[in-house]
Amino acid sequence: MRLFLFFVLISEVLFAQNQLQAVILDSATKAPLEFVDVYNHYNYTSTNADGSFLFTSEGDSVFIKHLGYKPLRTTFNKLYNKENIFLVEETIVLDAVVLTKKNDVYSRIVKSIESNYPFFPYEERFTLRAFLKKNDSVLKLQDLTGKLKRKQLFATKEHSMPRRNYEVELSNMRKAGIKEEDIEFMLGDFTKILDWCILHAPLKKDKYDVKSGVINDTVSIVEFTVKDSIVKATNSNNSGYLKINTENNAILENYLVLERDSVDYEKSGPYRYRTNFMKINAFFEQATNKKYFLKNAKVEAVLEVINIETSKKDIYSCSYILTTQDNFKELNIKKNASVKKDIFKLKYPYNSVFWEKQNQLLLTNEMLDFLKTVNDENNEYRAISNLN
């Protein structure tokens, strides 16, 4: 019996690993698709902003899924040597609707939120990426992985968000940045970033024009745009959509764009600054306990900075990408990172072996070029990095 078990263990270790690296695109527009799930019974990954992914598994099956697109069930063998994979978007027919008490979809979402989402503490693993650019030139790149504990996912009138809603245990970090001479852009802290990721659109009947439609048998969509009269009065525009599970009114995807051309400037030393654009895209998935969790999210913001003395204007664009796994599992978190501190100020050693093997958020070509610049001993910039 011992000899038999020995050979079983050896055979498992030597079992061949299938590997697939490709780019997933929209079949009609040829645009790259971000947050596409690539998985099978054994392993999981998702695409980055370039639509790229690296998937390794001992199983041969490959499932590719993205909300609003027809799913693809295939195998490593069928995708062998394919550089591009195309997904077909499902047809949506939208009708303009007037929200009433009978068809007020947002009211239905609010009524079912406590049955659909966790209002109790739970744990999950996470990967968080922060990416900062100034006038289209990269300034900072940071990736963090670890364990996250939430006391609850959403806030309601009955359950306000706890003051200390998050605990974080860092497991890995890589960061690289270029120090500016006169100004420093502070990245967000964990609390702010995680709160932004779950910000939902406030669908108010008197402020939005709404269109609703059906994507398939189980998913509907509601598109919303601030009424023209409000845009003219406030110089601000909110728009987006919600994709909803028609069976239980759970939000599956939230897409929200906030544009504020008239927002007041704040002042810091010789500078005036304001955030005049923000975009949030979040995807939610149901676990075996029937509760929905935040699977993927991306937050993008644009900040305008003006030097009062010289009138020089600079545009900073910052994005945060969050992915989660092992949701609702007992992970025994031992918090070791502040959730109220600029994440770029956090310290943790770089593990080259981990980052060379991980495949959850592949670096884009732009990011790879930036890391080469930071690591170049002959560069003219003052680099900030934990890569050495």
C-alpha cells in the first residue's frame, strides 16, 4: 500500500501543466476586454486592461465568461497557438421607461439588498493594483496581495458602514515610482479605495432618464443618464448602467461615470486642484452561501492641478484595480497594514519568485516599459522602489 501511494504522489507532481497565454477581444469592435474570467475546476485568472491573460492548469477544459457576452467552453488543445480569442456580445434591446412604484427597479434592488449581500464579517484574498500617470507619463505602479476582512459589504439606512470596516494582512507587494520635485500625488488608502469600489448609482426618479432592456433569460440592464436640465444647471453629469439578476434583483455589474466641470478647486500651498472625472466599474458574483461578493472592480479618477504662480496645468490620472478570491473562507487574518495610510507609503519586502509566477493581474506593456525605466541605473529620475 505504501508503494502504491508513493507512485500516486509522484504521478501528481509530474502531471503535465497546460498553459495558455492570449488576448481576449470584442468580436465586433476588436477592443480588448478587461475582467474576463478564464477558469476551470482547478484554476482561475482574468484579463488585464490589454485583454491579456496567462492561464495554467492541470485540467484541459477552459471556460471563458464575461457578463454581457456569450460564454465560451473550450479546451487548451483547441486554443493551442491562438493569439487572440473573440467573444460575441449578447444583443440588448432598450426601451425608455418612466420609473413608477410598480417598475422602480432601484427600489427592488434596495429591498433585496440585505438578502443578497453579506451584512456580517467575512474574509477573502485580494489583489490590488494602483497605477498613476501625469500628463500621460507613468509616475507610480503598485501591486499588493493579501487577505482582507470586511465587517459588511454595503451600507443601508438600517446598517450604516462601520467606522473600522476593513482589516488587511499583506502577503506580497511590488512598487515602483518616480519622485517629483515639487509635488507628490498621494495614492488612496485601503478604506477609501475599497469604499469607492462599491459605490452604486443613486437612481432617483426625478433626476435620471432611464432605459431598460433584457440581455438574456436571467440578466436585465438599466441604463441611466442625468436629465439635460440638471446638467445645464450644475455642469455635472452622471451616467452608467446596472446589470441585474432578474430572479433576485441582485446587482451583477455596476458602471458609473461622474463628470463635474464646475466643481470647486481646493488649495494646497501654491497649487489648486480638483477631481473632475471618476469612473467605477464593479462586478459581483454569488457564492455557494447564496450571498454576493465583489469579484472585480476598477476605479479611475482624473485630477486637475494648477500652479497658482505659473498657471501651469497638469493632469493626473489614477486607476485602482481590485480582484478577490476565496471569498467567505476562514483565512485567519493577522492584520499587518494600516487601512488609513497612503498605500504607496506601506512597506513590505519584494518577493521576485512570487511575482514571476503569479498570473492574476498581468502587467500591461506600458507597465513593463515603466519598470524597465525605474530599474535602469542610468535613468535621470529619482526612483522609489522595493524591487531591489
